[in-house]
Amino acid sequence: QVQLLESGGGLVQAGGPLRLSCAAPVSPFSINIMGWYRQAPGKQRELVADISSGGSTNYIDSGKGRFTISRDNAKNTVYLQMNSLIPEDTAVYYCKAKPNNRASAYWGQGTQVTDSS
């Protein structure tokens, strides 16, 4: 079972930036879609942003203009730069990686992001 390696969560001052990273320890260039989901208490898990191996991106509406997702295909690593954080961004953030040759995706264990306002 592949375990995605997440880092970067924590407590952030109101309006502050935060950068999340996630690496998939598999063969280079073997991941199709990589992305971040989040789940706040009492709410369903939702897509925050994802990016294809070709660079196509999707963002949650509330993150457009504030969040930027990027990736390094050779390292199977995805980054989520979050700026101007607001209380509604507080959640557990999960990394997801969809391999090219598997029907199911890999998930991370989750990292807590808390806006301190």
C-alpha cells in the first residue's frame, strides 16, 4: 500500500499564507491526477484543487484567486499554495494521487490546517 507523504499543515494567522506539499513514493511520471481535498467538522469531503500531469487545473470556487496548485511530475509531488486564508479554510486537508495504471487512487492521512482568527 502506497502512503502519500504530506507536509505543511498547521496553525496560520488570519490572512496568512500556507503551503502544503505531498509526494507519492512511486515511479517518476506514473501519476495522472494529483490534488487536495478537505473536510471540515460535520461537513463532507470536498475538492480544493487538482492538477493533471499535463498541467490542467481545477479549483474550488472559494479558492480561485487565493490558491495555486502546482506539481513536479518527475518527483510525483504536488504543492498547494494558499494565500489570504479565512476561517472557512480550516479543515483537514487530504492529498490524492491517481496513478496511470490503477483504477483506485492513493490517499494521504490528512494534515490539519487551522486559521487562527
